[in-house]
Amino acid sequence: MNETPHTAPRIALPAPPQRPAPFKFPVIAATVPVVASVAIWLITGSTFALIFAALGPLAATGSYIDSRMSARALRRTERTRFSDDAAATLKKIEAYHHRELAELAEKTPSAIMLVSDVHTDASRWTREPADVLPVHLGYGLVRSSIAIDRTGAHDAQPPEIEESYRTLTAQAETLERAPIAVNARLGVAIFGNQLMALSLARAVSIQLARTLAPTASWVRLSGAFAAEPWGEALPHRQLRGSGMQNQSVDESAGGTDLATVQWGVLGDSTPQVSITVVQEEGHVPSGHRIVIQARGDRVAVVRHPDRHQRRDFEPSFLGREQALEWVQAARGIAARDGLASGTDDLPDLVRFSEITAMSHADHHPRAERRRSLEARPAMGIRSAISLDLVVDGPHAIVGGTTGSGKSELLIAWVLAMAAETAPEDVTFLLVDFKGGSAFDALTQLPHTVGIITDLDENSAARAFSSLRAELRHRERALAQAKVRDISDLESMPRLVIVVDEFAAMMEDYPQLHTLFSDIAARGRSLGVHLILCTQRPSGVVRDSLLANADLRISLRVNNGADSSAVIGSDRAAELPAQQKGRAWVAHGSSSAELAQFALVEPRDIRDIAERWASSAKPRRPWCEPLSEHLSLSTVLAHPEAPAAATHHAPEGGGTIAFGMTDLPEEQRHGVATWSPSGDGHLLVLGAPSSGKSVTLSTLAHVTSRDIVVLGTDSASFWDALTQLYVRLDVIGYPGRAAAAVLVVVDDLDAAVSRFDDEYRPVVLERLARILREGPAAGIAVVASAQRITAALQPLSQLFPQTLRLRFSNRQDFVLSGGRTEDYNDTLPAGGALWQSARVQVAQSDRFLPVPPPASAAVVGRDEGLAIVSTRPAATAAACTEAGWTVQLVEGAPGSERQLLINPSGTRGLVALIGSVDEWQSRWGAIQALLPHATVLLDGCSLSDYRQLARTRELPPPLSPGSRQYWRLSGTGPTERVQLPRKSHASAPTDDNVARNA
């Protein structure tokens, strides 16, 4: 981060001092003349020859002395030259160092320099957060870019020369008090002394504010810096996250991050640059690769990816006032040059009453006003923003994350439309799928025709079904009026459907995609407009909807993709989190406009509602729900109710009206009818208190057929069933025609369960035959049951029609043949599903006819009785009370006839009573007595009955606790009988009582 950008120079070290040529004493030169002189002397004998011997040493000595003197002079000269060359080299190094320091200072100026040069700084705002971002930390030792050339230097030099070389090399390699810079993109964390760390971080932040362009970057401040005035005044767009942005230094000291400044690219909320001040080194957040220690005794880079960058340095601090001075000047420059974000030009809060006070109502003719839905629910930078669903729409998409103010925006928009358009020209259908209370206040408006919530699934499904009918209704109205657009039909107001949490609605009702796509395609001409609000429009709102929704509004969203899906850019991802109601508004192909939507207060809604208090109530797009209490007279008076049936109608009458049908897909109520002859038998199913008995009473009241009610006890049920069973065999004979019958069976499942395993198959077989063959014999059956039990499963297939009331659980409903999606456990009493439609059964003022009791013949008093009893004592008491003289079976077998003779000698009024075992021990006695006495069975089981009666036929069941008996007949079927009541004329005698005892 501290290298100069151009090619580094090479500086050669000065050549070392030249050494004198090596010189030795010329021994040979001095010796040769001596040897020559001696030789001459020996030859010539002249002593003068010896004089020449002295010349050689003298010449050699002189030459030696001269060489030494020349060497000394050369050394002095070379030392002087070396010193001069070293000084010149040092000057070159210093000159280049000065140039390097100037370039580094220009490249990474200190924050204090930026403050003084703010108006003349030509290099500001030239980078983006994704670039390399060098920032100035302070001053220290920095490696120079100078390259030292030692080509002229010898390897071995005297120590003083080597020291000179080392000094020059050291001075060339290092810049003293050079600007220390690091790449802020690596993330910078500072710990240590709080005041020093904040001042250093502030200096770095101002440098980044000077480097990063406001048009391409955002800033987020938290902790101590969020409370300092310079942070709020930055010309960059500011994102405000949750956390410590409003805490002071003292308040934030308890956390790990004392202050944080983050920078990012517009459209992407992910920080690209982070400067953080922490208390200790161990608190440094991840992603900060540069860590600086700032303490009184040492300020140093202690962690850096490049180990050469870890160094001590003299920091460059910046105070709050100095930072504010730079920011204020920079903000003015940015505003002058059109570079400021501009978000702070909008007010943080706009009240709805303030906008309405600024607006001036335009009194245009109604025909002209019907071609517009202009509303002013928000403030722009210069004035109120106008939204028009007719001109800019016809539909709108609103996006925004949780807490961004979606519901408040929708309320303000709806109220703004209501403020300028009468209920005769626009109505609102509000759909709230996030709890159901957001739009409650808007029910005061006469424009509001309904609210659909996720709290009432049935009402919601009903309303959505009605919307299809509403489209058809508007099509018919346009066709009848022979106009092509709703604007030309004054009798039909526009319908604005406002959906809060569109995604949740589609999740619960995926089938609505087709409906809303249809509305989107045809809504403009039909006057039906959509305002769809959701957290994430991408992937939820289909292309067919988006293609017709030219009006787009995006509050704050979580990422640039969601923002682009709504307004075509990522600006909405940069909106501050705490600024509810702040949004970007895009009208068709025009660029998005920043807006602050108004906050609606309760009095605002009251004022608008009172303005239209005299307006007529608009038509709702669906009919009212069915009443839970519906009288039969109301149903019969309905125009669609069939004419009253008579007993002379063919096959016993025609169609029966028994309730009202809800037809939301047709926006009307119909009459629920059942034709016994045309529709077939009817099975009414439902839980207790669901209205089964009321349904049967209503059907019995309305039908013209004769009513046959099958009783609840087994005996009467058996008798009535037997009569109907016999009717099937005789109805086809000439002269045997009979009136049509409606058989009513309440709680069929309970009635069948009362029969034991011997009777139940017979009962089911007879019922099945009646259901199969009954229609041809004029018999129609309507039965009720709580559920389809195993016993009723075969019978349920013979009921062509089923009326399903409320069930206790979904399983029983599905087993009855209902569809899972039709199950509704909130149906009121009488509420049912009939032929795939919701119906409410009418309440009759009459009850079902009381079924006749089980028939039982009375035994004649002149008949002798032979009684087989499982309770002889009780039977004897009953016979005695009825006037019979009781005789017990005794004596030898075959004497039974004698026992029937009264002890007084007269015949009659004798009851011969024995237990089952006693009679079975007298084999054939019962059959022998049949011609002479009435044989009764009291309390016997079917097994005993079959053994005694010698038949496999079932006897008629007896009513419990009714003192009924089976009477055997030698020629006919077994009958149910009872003893006559006690006669005052035939009181028992003392002998009778004694024998009975």
C-alpha cells in the first residue's frame, strides 16, 4: 500500500577508493650492479669498478621511496573522491525519498490534510466499495522503492568503506516518517485506548467518505459514530440497521463493538468495507484482516495478511469537529454537483391530514372523474405524489419486508382514493391475510363493501367464489348498456381489490391464481383494479399479473433482487430500516420516485366517512350469508320454491323445498329441493345437535305423502318395518294400490344397533329390500344417522342422495363420501352440504308424528295358559294379578293337561307355569298343549324359543319392561301378546294366592 506507482530507479554506490599498485624492494635490481662490479674488479683488478656496485642499491632504494610516496598521495586522493561520491549518492537518495514521500502523501493524504484541502481536492469520490481502498493511518518507516547497484563496489573493502556502503544502503531502503497506508477493503479493526481508537477510526472513515462516490455507495454507522453529527451529515445514502446506532459512547461501552462504520455498493446491503472499534483484540469481528493496537505506549499494526506491513507508526488522529467541518463542506459540494443521495430531503413522518390540507379538490364533471382514481397518499421530495390506478395501472404491486409499513401504505392509499372519489364511483374490497385486523378502521368508509380475512376460511372462500360472478355481472351490465368501458356506465362503480399478504392468500387458495390473472387481464374495461401487497413479489406474483401492473411501489426489501422485481432497480434494498413508509414509486416506464407515505390517524378516517355520509350504500359483490335461523314459511314463499304438492300428485307428490342454498358463484340464494320420486331416498348425516331431527321434521311437514315414522324402540321399529316389507309383496296385485309413503327414520344407526346379532341381519336385509324396491311401490325413505357405521355401509349405497350436516370430525365426513376440502366444522345447526352446495335447512313449526307403539294382542280371559318362564315367580304374580289361577308344572310327564283343570273342577282361568328346564324335560308337552291352551314364552332367549317352538323363524321383538310375551301358534306365526289388566269382577281367591305363594 506504500509503493510508488512508477518504475523504481537504480542508484549505484560510489566506487571504492583506488588502491596503490603493490611495490616491493627491487632486490635483483640492487644486486645485479654489485655482481657486475665485482666481476669487473676481478677481471680488471681496478678498484674503481667497485664504485659501480654502490649505484644499484642506491637506485633501488630511491625507487622504493618514490613508490611509497606516490601510493600515499593516491590514497589521499581516492579517499577524497570516495567521500565526495558518497555525499552525492546520499543527496540522490534524499531527493528521491522526498519525491516518494510527496507521492505517497498525495496518494493517501491524512485526514487532517483532507479537512484543509476539502474545496480544492480533485481526487474525491473516484472509487467504489469494491475497489482497492488505501487509507492513511499515520507515519512510520516504509521501505523505499530505490534499488541499490553495487556493480562498482568490490566484495572486500576496508571496514570504513563497508560501513559507508551499509549506511547508504540503509538510508536508500527506508523512508522515515512516511505515510502508512493499508487497504481498507480487508476490514480494519482497532482496539486499545478508546479515545485514541475512535479518533483513528474517525480519520479512516473520513478518508473513505472522501474516496467513495455518493452515487455508488452507501454507509451504515453504529455505536458511538451514529451519535456524532458528522455521521448523519454524510452526503452518502445511509442504511440504518438494528443495534447501536442511537447509543452514545458510554452506552455502547458495555458491548464488544464500540463503533462501526460500514460501506457498501448501492443495491446490495452486504457491507464491502468495515471499520470497527472494539475493546480488546479478542473482540475483533470476523472479516477484519487488519488489526491495529492503539495504546499510549504503542500504536502498531499487529495483524496484517502481509507480515511486512506489521509495524509501529505515529498515528494521524481526527476530532469530531474536524470531521464535521469536512462533512459539511463535502455535503455542500455534493449537493452543488448533484451527487448527494437526497433521501434526507424527505420528512421522516408525513401525516395524512397534512397532505389533504395541501391538496385542492378539483371539481370536474362526474363523467370526467369516473375516468380517474387519482389519489395523493404520499409526499415526494418537492410535492405530494399522485397515484392513479386508472391512468397508471390498471393494477398495482406493492412490495416490502416485515415492518416496512405495508399496511399503513395500503390504508393511506385507500383513504386517499376515498377522499377524492364518491362511493357511487369506487368501492373497496379489502383482503387481509396476516391476522385480520389491519383494515378494521376502514369499515367506517361507505366505500368499503367487505373485508376478507384468513380468520374465517368459509367466508373467504365464499367471497372469492363471488368475485367470478362479479366479473360476469359487469360483463352483462356493459353488454346491456352497449358500452365498452366502465367509465361510460354511471350505474356501476369501480371495484378496487386490496390484498395484504398476497403470498399467504395464494398459499391458502392456490386456485385463485387463475381468477386474479383473469381480473388482471380484463379488469381495466370492467372497472376491477388490484392492489397486491407482498413481502417478496418475485416467484409469487405471476408474469400474467406483473404484465398488467404498471404501477409499482417498493418499500424496504431485504435484497436487490426483490427490489428489482418490483421497480426494476435495487434502490429499495438501500432504504433505512427504521423509516416506515419510505418507498420508491414507479409509474410504468418512468424512473422511480422516492416517497414518504402518510400516516393515517383515526380522525382522518372519520372525517372522510362523514364527508360521504349521505351517499347511498353501494352494492356488495356478493349476497349476504345464509341466516342460521330460517323459517319454513320464508322458503315456501321464495319465488323459486315449487308449488305446494297434494296427495293427488302422481306417485305421491313432486319436489319438496326444505331450505335455502347459498350460491356465491351466482351472487344469489336459491331454494334447496328434494324430489322423493325423482332424486330417490335421502340420507341425512350429522353429529349430535347438527339439525338431523329438524331436517326430518321439515321434510315431513312439506311432503304430501303419507308419513310413516319408524319408532326408536326395537319392537315398534320391527312392526313398522314388517308392514312396509309386506307392502312390497301385495302392492302389485289388482286393487292393492296405495298412497305414496315417506318413511322417516331418525337415528338409523342407533336403531339398527339396538337389535342383537340375531335380528340385525334380518333388519338390514328388510331395509335393503325396501330401499331397492320401495320406489316402485311408492315408498321413499329419508333417514338420519350420525355416521356411516359398518352395519350401515351396505345400506348407504342404496341412498342416492345425502345431506351432510356438521360432522364431529373430518374422518367421518370423508367416510360418508364427502370431499376433504368441503369439510366444515363450524356449520350451524341445520347448515349442510347438499348437491355440492351450502344449504341451510328451514325450521318447521311442527314435530315429527309420534310413531305408534309396538302392537301386542291381549290374551283372552277364557283361555288357559301354559307359560314357559325364566322367572316363574314374577310370571305367577302377573298371572294372579290378571285373574288366572296359577298352577306350577309338577307330577309325571304327560299330566300337563290335568294340571290345566281348575282344582274346583271348572275349566279355564288356569295358568300352568314352569321353567324352561321343566318344560324341556317334558318332551313334547308344549306341542301337545297347543290345541288346548294358549302357550306363552316369558323372558326366554331365542335359543330357548327355537327349541320349544321348533322353528327357525324369528319372533317379533318385545318392548323392554312392557310385560309382553311370545304366543306360540300351531298354525300361524308367533305373536307378541300381553296379559289383560286386572278386572274388579274377578279378584283372585285365597286358594289362588296360597297356590301362587
